[in-house]
Amino acid sequence: MSGPRVNSFFLGNSSGVNFSIILSPRDAETGKLQLANCTGSKRAGVWNLDVTPGVSISKVTVSLSRTLELCLPNATECCPSPLCMVETLQVLACRGSVMLAQLLIQAEIFANSSFAGNVSENATLIPNQAFKPLGSCPCNLTAGACDVRCCCDLECTPDLQQLFSGSCFTGVFGGDVNPPFDQLCSSQSMEYTPEWFPFLCVQSSLDNTPFLGYFYHGSTSTPKIPSFEIPLQTSPGKPFTGYREGDPIITEEDEYFTVPQHSLAGQCVGNAPVAYLHNFDVKCLTNLECYKEGLPHDVRINTGTADFIQQNVVYRAVTDRGKFITESENLLAAEVLCQNVTFAEHYKFIWKDKNIEQVNVTVFLGSLCDGEILTQRFTVEFLSLNISNGEELFENPGYQVGKPVKAANLNASDPLGSLNIWQPAGRGLCASATYTPVVFGVDSHSGCILEVDINEDCSLLRGNVTEKLNALIQATHIGKRDNSSYSDLNDWVEMIRLDPFSSNVSTGGLKGICPDIPANLNIHIIFAKVGAVQGIPQQQILAVQISYSTVLWQFQCGLGCKNTLSLLPITASVQFIEVPAQPPPPVTRYQKIYAEFDCNQNEVCWPQLLYPLTRFYTGEPYSQCLAKGLFLAFLLSLAAIMSNPWFSKLWNR
């Protein structure tokens, strides 16, 4: 060690282990260290030993308790020379009288030097790194001390160098600042030497090495910190032409308008940008310690035409805190710290064409105390300016990605229906799982866990599982478009239901085994792009199929088979399949015949067999290709002649 403190670690359980430190002077005659025993303490001379115990690892710290200042005249307790102290220490870990571990420390510590005297005006000349190495030993990082594994460090004594002589740093960092480079004629370090190397090698001295300036940088570049600034749409001379679906909304400061949203990992991101015409409703958990305010509500928003509008903000007080506070700790009333925070924010963007006409914000405020967990809610809804009879008339009647699929139950008096998947919570049981609507264009897979008794009747189990799956589909028809009208039957497609397959296999009275359990619900939605409105694709649902996949349920016996309940996972998956809006034209007879010779559809391309002999082939000179082709034709002709029977007769004669 070369400093006043060093750390090490003891691996294993330190319970009942005694740590001690002793000074180990060398024997004057033999030069060997004296034998250590377990009778030491945690202090030896000016050295202290501190141990921080852990579960399976303990931190051992050896520190010096004296100063390292050079002695002034008539001063004591100081260093008389720059090399202040050279001592050998031993740290022992013992359990009783048995030594478990031993650590040998060679301490060579120099005094702290501070400048005292006149300042010289002679400046140190630093050579230009582009033409001369700055230092002959780049690994010499510590002044006045030996750097481990740095064999070119002149401050390392021969005894210290023997400790790491076989592990010295190599290359430029280890002191080889002018190594032979690969282009030298005398260099043999190239792994893959080209055949032209002996003729085009370089004859040069090592003073002209390309390693000069290895640590030299001619220019420095500032790091580019990612931000939410958008210079593309706010550049001078390029007017803002309006928003398109999915474009981020811009503020007056040329930044994204952000509202907390869920990331792909399910966590809440506070600075997520709001996308144009994308609605969302998210909930985020926070407490008083982690609470952060969002974007100020006085920020003006770009309408889409380089104009800016102010948000219309309405503040309301939360009357029922129980809907937002999900957990609280029992704290004394005198110790509770409370703060007025935002419980919920509801944004409504009124839009027309590619522009935002108005922004209405409703903010719910309440008191959040220390120890409570708050469930914040943030919603964003885009409403068209064209509203008739309380229903929104979308200028693009087709579905947009991320919007809920419209469902209806046209056989009931109330036609409003739903198409959902599970949103498990807690233990993931079906009894506590909630529903979330199926959104267009997003393939989903969710499920929950059903508890099944070992004596469960198989018929009742099939019926129970089917009832759980059918509860997700409270509809008979799916809307072709997002603005499908309940009064027009042509705006809807009837869902095709395929009943689960049942093989009627008998289990022979065995308990805990049930075949043909419809545990998987498959929803296939077929859609197509039937046009575009203002450049936005208009997508329409053509058909919906509901099917089931069966599994064999078998009771899983736990440890000792003490539990009579087993878990049956049931799932629901949604898959969107895009098909052409119009069926492709039928393949003609010529196309069927020509398909065998189409080079784009087959690995073997017979029409290009003689391609190297044509003028279009540029891989080799045409004269060489022609010569090779004629030679190949000669060989083929010779082979044909020699394979003829009359040639063998002629040869025998």
C-alpha cells in the first residue's frame, strides 16, 4: 500500500471471527517474517483495523492514525524524510486459536509534500503530442509512488517490480510508445499478410511512427445531450404545415408537449410526448417523496400553423381521496407531512383537419401526506370540431392504430357491446382480473389463473372456463369502421364463432385429469386498407373469427400433496391480419409456364446460364470470358465425342 488507507474483503460468515492486526518485523539474520498468532488486537502502533460485517462478505479497512507531513525545525510526530515509513503488516482472521485467513501488507508511504518557497517563472514546456510522445511511461499515473503493473515506472524498486514482473502493461500504455507498426518491412506482427506486402512495405525509422499522437486529439466535440427539441419543423423559412396522426405536439419553446404515459416495460414515464389523435388513459403510482410536478399549464401549444394557443385550465378539489390513495402507513399525527399535489389531469384537444383549435384541461388537486401512495390518473382525448347530436363525426371514418375496436350486440335492445381482454392484477387470479378493451392494430396476449380443486367435475370445469372466456366478448358484431352506426346493419360484420373441439375421451373415473379444456381464446381480426383521407390510411375490418384451443388439465401435486387446489392458466390472444383490399388478379397460363424460368422466383436461373459470355457481364474482361467459354465448349464437345460408342471402337482399332 502507498496511501494511509487500504480496503480488503473477507469472504464467508464472519460470526465468531476475531480480526487482528500485528506488525511483522523481519528477522535480522534470516530476513524472514516472524510467525503470527491469534493473540493480536485491532490496533498495532499507529495502525488501526476496522471491520464492517456483512451476510457473506465483510469489509476490512486498515488505516494510518498519524500525519504524513514533513518535519519542520523543532517539530515532532512528523516525517523526517520523504520516504516516511516502510513497514510490514499482517491482518489475521481467527476463530478461537485457529487461523482462517491471513493478509500480508507491505506499506511504503511517502510524506505529503507541499510547495514552500519562491515561485519560478520558468514554465514547463510540453511537447506537441502530434510529433513527439508526451511521456515515455503513460501508465505512471501516481507521482512519488510505484504504480502496480507499470514496469516502466522509475519509482518502482526492483523488489516491487518482482511482484508484478509477469503482468506488466503492454503496448503504448505500458511504455512502448514507439512500437514497430505493421507497414514496416521488418515487422512480422501482421496476422494476415497480403501477397504484395514484401513489395509495398515501408522503410522508415521508428521516429516517424504512426503511433505518434496516439493520445492526441486535434479537436474536441461537445457531447450531444438528447432533448425534445424539434428543429425540423421550426426551422426558418420552412412553415409548419400542420399535424398528421402520430406527430408529437409542439410547444411554443420548440419542445414536445409531454404528459406522463406508460412505457413498453409498463413503467410510467413523466416526459413522454403526446401524439396527435392518439387517446390514452394511464394511472401512475407515486408517493410524497418521489412526487414531481409535470409540465406547467401556462405553456402555449403550437396549433399546427405556427400559431400558439393557451390552455384552458380548470382546477378542482378532490372530494373522495379514497379513489386515489391506495395505501397508507400508520404514522403519528404530529409527524405527518402533507402537500397539495395533482391527483388527476384530463386533457381534451379540439381538432379540425391538421390543426388544434382548443385545449381544455381539468386538474384535480388534493392533499398527499407522507406514508401514503397516490394513484395519479392522466387522460388525453382528441375531439373533432365537427360534432352533431352529441356524437363525434370523424373526418377519417376508418380505424386508427391504438383506438378501441367498436363492438355491438345487435340482438339486444341495448346495442352497446364490448370486446375485451384481461388486465390481471395482484396474484393474477381470474376472480380479481379487470378488463381492458381490444385496440385496433395491436396484437395482444393476456390471461389469468383459475383455481381448480382436485375433485372438480370436468364438465363443470369446461363450462366455468368457457363462461370466463365468453365474458370477454359481450357482442355479436364488430364495426367495420370507427364511425359505424348502430342503426345501419351494413356497417357491421358478424363474428364467426368456432365451438371448442371435444373428443369425448373418458378419464375412467380418475381424479385431477380433465381433457379438452378450452383454456385459450383466439380472436383473429382481418382488416384491409381501403383508401386514404388526407394522406392517412383508411383501415376497415372485414371479418372477425373467434376460436378456442383445448388443453389437457392435470392436477399438479405440490410438496407433500397437502394442497387440494391447482392452478389452471387461461389466456386470450388477439391477432390482426392485413389482407389486400381487392383480391389479386388470377395468374395467367403464361405466368404459370414462365414461373419456372423466372429468375426472381427460383434459385436456379437457366436463362442466365450463358450470362458470363454476354457483354453485360463486367466481372472479367470480355476477351477472357470468351476464351474460357470457348475452352469450356471444347471440353463439352470432346466429352460428347468420347462418350459415343463408335469412338471406343475406333480407339480399339
